[in-house]
Amino acid sequence: KVNPGRVIVVEGAPVLTVGTPPWMSVVLYGYPGLSYDLEASTTLAPASWQVVTNVTLPSARLAIDGLGQPNPAFFYRAVQR
């Protein structure tokens, strides 16, 4: 039996993916024990990013729920602190 899944390999960088419903969640993949800022913006302009939350990963993956309802174009990124 084959199950769908994800394989993500990025050296030294956190990765965000869209979570399962309710779609306003993301899954952060990174290094356990490291702290990350989850930032959001309605544009990709460098000065437009605002910190939504700070997290420390308890394992290699963390679902972050309750992000609200975004505008038609809404972007998230994770930055290691």
C-alpha cells in the first residue's frame, strides 16, 4: 500500500507547508530546540513582514493553527531567531 506524503530536504533553513483543514494553519519543519519567528505579509516587500508568533520546535515539525482568515494574497515565512 502506498500513502501520499511529503519529502522536504533543505539544508539549514526552516520550511513551511500549508496544514490540513482549517486551511489557516501551517506546518513548520526545522531543527528541534531552535526558535523561529513566524512572520506574515500581504506583499513580498522586505519591510512589510510582521511577526505573528514565536515558537521553539519540540520536534522536527510543528503545526501552527489559528492564523485567522487572510486577505486574498497572504504570505507566511519562518525566520530562525
